[in-house]
Amino acid sequence: MILRVGPTYPSYPRALLHPLGPLFPLLPLRLRRHLLFLRAFRRWGNFENPTTFREKMQWRIINDHRTLLTVACDKLATRELVRSTLAARGLANHLSIPETYWIGTDVRDLQQHAATLPQRWVLKPNHSSGRVAIIDSSTGPAPWDLLTKTASRWIKTDEETRAFGHFGYRGARKLLMAEKRIGTGPLAPDDIRCIVFNGQLKFVTWSQAYGTPQHRVANYGPTISERYLGVGTNELPDGETTPIDRWTPEIKAKVVAIAEALGSLCEHIRVDLYVEDGEIWFSELTTYSTSGLAPIDEEENVEIGGWWQLPDLSTPDPRELEWRALLEGTPKGTLQR
């Protein structure tokens, strides 16, 4: 089993000065974001009139409380949004969405369906990020006691809202979900992260073995044909290829179409996909990428910031009722029907 439980919370006395400690959430959100920015970059940011990508992400976190962002942070609502958006564009057959087997709040309820679960499946919270259990019972029985204990923590409010102030997760439904596992290998599939601004794909990042010492990334331009070198410590060396280099033009065209259709929903969003054996799978929408605190090159920081046109939040969203409807109720998984 591969288990990612989220960040490690510091112990006393370090917790007194740490962003994940007990005192930090008590500070006003704007101050929290300034302190996080100062901690990451050793300087104060301009969050009133932001110009760079990092600063505009802070502006979003502080100011943008649209329901659409909550839909994008609620994994189950996101799937319905993706289905309807692609269907309206005639792209429904371009993208596969993993089957949801079970939805609930207590893994002991899921355990009752153990006999009908496939050997390989995934458990994750609906309302958070960076937490996942990837199970393969062909290599050993599912550790139900550990899953129950871990998921009992996942179902609670975590640092996404308590410390970082990511508004979208606050309204996401606190649920657990078990779903189809994509790929056949022992690790999680490679991430395909499509960075979109105003409905235009700007670049694509291939990410392998995220969250491990073997993590590697490679960046591609908007046609997914040309590769360019970044400055990150995990950057794949020039000359080494990725699976993207073996994609057909048809797969590349479909990825572009999917990313731009979903990216048109918001001024900036990251569309996360998998591509396995020529099939394109949906992963998630990311609205608070690295919380705007990634160590990107300053020139890129300025250029990417120029692509992001911040919204006028005084204008009512004409689709507000549609977004709210996607967040209502508790759907059932296929094993619960």
C-alpha cells in the first residue's frame, strides 16, 4: 500500500512558531499569508495590487470566495462539473473518469464491501489534498485497521482551511471516497498537469513519483510538442525522455481540448490528468497550486502572473445556483446502489 497522510504536524516547542502549529490559525488570514510568503521568499509581497503569479495566488486565497472554487475543491462535485462541461463542448468521449465505488464517512462501512472491491483501488478524502491510500490486495490484504484510523483523521478539518486559508475546501463536503485505481504499475500513475489561463493552455508539466525522493518533472509548451527546461531541483535532465514524448498527435490534441474546455471555467486553473495506454483519465482540478509558494524562477513568476487576469468579484456569478446544486447531498458509489 502507498499511503500519503498529509503534512507532519510539528511538536512543542517548534509548533509555537510553525505554520502548522496551534497558534498560527488564530492570526488574521491576510497576516498568515504574508508570513507564509515571507517564510518562503524572505520578502513582503504585494497582495493589494499583485503582478506576479505568487502574489496573485495570495490575492485569490485572501479575497476570492466564489462557490465555483468550492466546486473545484469538492472532488465529487468536480466530476459532475467536468462531465457537463465536456458534454456541452462535444468532448465527453475524450476523457474517462474513474469509477467511484463507495462514498461515506467511516471506512468500516466500506469494509463491508471488501468482497466486491477490486484488488486495486484508491481511498481519499473528498474535501482535502495530498492524502491518499493506494491499495493492491494482490500483494497483501488491505490494512483495514490502519485505513480506518487514518481516514478518521482525514474526515476532519485540516491545514487547507485551518492554517492556509484555502476557502474552496471550507465548503467542500467532508466525505471519504473509494475509487478505481488507474494504471497497472506498483506506483501511482504519472501526473499530467495542464496549466490554463482564461481558457488557454500555457504549459504542461509531467510529474512522476510525486511525494518521494525520486520525484521528477518535465515541462512542455502549449502544443505539448516542445519541451523547455525549468529551474527546479527535480527537473528531468535534458536528453531524457518522458511518456509524453511518445504520445500521438491525437492524444496531444485531446489533452489540449480537454484542458482548455475545463480551463475556460475560471481565470486560472490547473487541470490534472493521467494518460495510460492511450486513454486519458481525469484526476482533479487544482485551484491553489502549491499555495502560490513554489520556488519558481522570478522571470517565470512575472511572466505567468501576466497571463492571470484577476476577476471582478463585485459582479454576481450568473451560474451561482448551478454551482451550489453540485454541492448538495451525498451521492452513492457503484457498490452502494
